[in-house]
Amino acid sequence: MGMNLSWRRMGASLLVTAVGAAGLVAAAPDDAATTGGGGGLVTTWGAADDIAGGSLSDMTVRNVLRTSVGGKDLRIRISNANGDQPLVSDSVYVGRQDSGASVVPGSSRRLTFSGSTTVTIPPGAMAISDPLPGVVPALTSLTVSLHVVGTTGVITAHNRAMQHSYKSTSGDHAADESSTAYQTESSAWFFLNAAIVEATRDVATVATLGDSITSSVGTTIDTNRRWPDILAARYARLPEPARLAISNEGISGNRVLGGVAKAGSAGASALARLDKDVLTKPGVRTVLVLEGINDIYAGATTEQLVAGYRQLIARVHASGRCIVGGTLTPMGSSFVYTPEKEAIRQAVNTFIRTSGEFDGVADFDAATRDPADPSRLAAAYDGGDGLHPNDAGNQAMGDAPNLDSLRCG
């Protein structure tokens, strides 16, 4: 089922070849930024900060992320935003994933921070690595391995990532390219906030701000079947001037209006985290918001949700960016549903579609609903709980937008 997305107002080597001692080999120009151009820094991958339970001590974590657009001079942003004590690491490596926790032999490269191999990140802060010379292609799975010195205290992480991460036995195993020292930990990203590259020409980033439907809970783990990944793959097939990067800023259980980050929580509200998770990410030009079902479940009224959207719109516009509203997907056979809550969902969707206050509308509801019962997900798209779309549903969501429509300015 298609989705209409139209603008109403326009706003202002590492890893290319992993084998051999020859080092970096340039990627094809269509795959990455390799020559000339007037580009800048863009976020090719992103995740929103939450909190994982427990703590880590003298241990290495290995995360796996997937780029959206290609570029050069990779930088990694590491977050201790929700920590309660300094995060210290003396060994951070990036490589190209082989399978699981293993790294393609010869691809691992050490990151530095202000010229040092050790970085100390205070509570509430982040750190960006120095640029790593070389070219990173689009749609490439990278490993980021970080050795924790001492004990972390509260862990800044992104839960329910639909991607396995790995923990090592004790000690520094960040440079180890084999998986021998690692075991599968959980579906979470530890400490990672963004992967940033320099892209040529007019490449920018779309940040998808949302809840578990944007995190794509219900898709097959380790397969990059989230709808933002589908959207990223569509852009990657275009000539470089038409491409956009995607930064997925969904948090499972998140709300527009309420919530603070704490262990086991659904993260800070969209209003509270907009600056940190979205507007401070390099290259973000468009915000695509798909959020509100958890607010309805928690008792929010139509008027309260609309007021929240209007604040998101005002703040995004004040930053010189565009914001697209995503209609709320069906929930008719889920635990969230009551006739009263469905009426609020429909009223909210009417505001998103018809108010003209968003710069564009992404009609995810139309893309996923059952034509015979529009309050429900189509059976082929139901992940099993009546709320979260499965792989096919995420494919429909990611395939639906007109790609030109998300390019703001």
C-alpha cells in the first residue's frame, strides 16, 4: 500500500577493503565520498541514548552498526550522557564486521581522541573521535569495540536495538579481530551515539524521531530490517547528489510528552531529548517524527499531543530545519486499543494530515492498515502483537516515501 508524502512548506578505507597490508583502497565514487565536492560532516548512523541495567568493569564491548551513506574521515561519537561517573576507555577500535563478533582480518583501526588513545568522558557528556583517514562505503556493517577502564556505574546504551552486541572476558580485547574472547550479550548498543563521515556535495541526514515502531521492535534481529534501514538502502541506490543519510532516533516505549531516562525506562521524552539526540547530530536537515501511541496509552488527550507536536515543530523550525509528521500506525488488535484511544489516534492523525503545520506528512497509517478494518494492521504486516509491524510491514513503511520529499531546503 502506498504512502503520500508531500511538502507543504520548505525550510531553510578502513573499511573499504579489509584484507591485505596495502591499507586503504578507494571505493568507487558512487559508493562513498572520494573526490572533491563541497560536502560537510553528516551522521551516517545514529542511536538515541537510554540506560542499560548493571555496570561494566575492565571489560570490552563490541557493537555493530551499519552506515547509511558513504564518506571519508570517519568519526565515532561516544556517549556518557546518562552516566553517573566518568567513563574511561584506553582502547577503541573500528573494523569491518565479518560475522557475529568477528572482524574482517586486517580491517581493525584504532581511534584517538584529541590525539590520545585514552578518553575520559564526564557524566552527562559525549566525546567525538579524531577523523580516521580513509573511505567508508554506504550500507557497511562496522564493529566498534571499546575497553572500559575501571567500573562504569550507570551505562548509557540504546536498548532493543534489534542488533546483537558482544561483551568480552575481562581485559582489553578491542583490537582482537576474532570472536574468541566475546560472547553474545544483548540487543543493545553500548555507549555509541553516532557515526559521522565527511560526504561530498549536498548530502544531509534525516533523523527519524520515534518509539519502538521506529526502533522497529518486531523485526528480525541482526538483519537491518528496520524501516529507516529500508529507507537508507533506497537512498544508497541513488546517485550521490540525491542521497540522504538516515539516523535512527527511536527509543522503545518513548513518548512525546513524558518520561525521564532511568534504568528500565523508555528514555527521556521526545521534547526533552530533541536537542541531544537529533539537533546536535551533524548534518541533520530533516526530522521525521513518528511518535504518540505511547502517549495515548498513558492517557494523553488529543489536545495535549497536538500541543507537544507544536513544540517539536517550533523548535525544529527555530533551528533552521524541516519536520515531517508521521501518522500513527494502527493499534486495533493490540493491548493499547480501546474505542476511546482509537478515537484519539484518528484525531491526532487528522491533525498531522490536514493542519499544514508540519512541513510534510508521511502517512504510515495508510501504508500499514488493513483495508477491511483500518483500525488494525494488515495481517501480512502484523508482528504478532497488533502494534509492531514485522519485516514485511517495515518494508512497506520504508518503501513508501517519495525520496525527493525528505530533502529540505
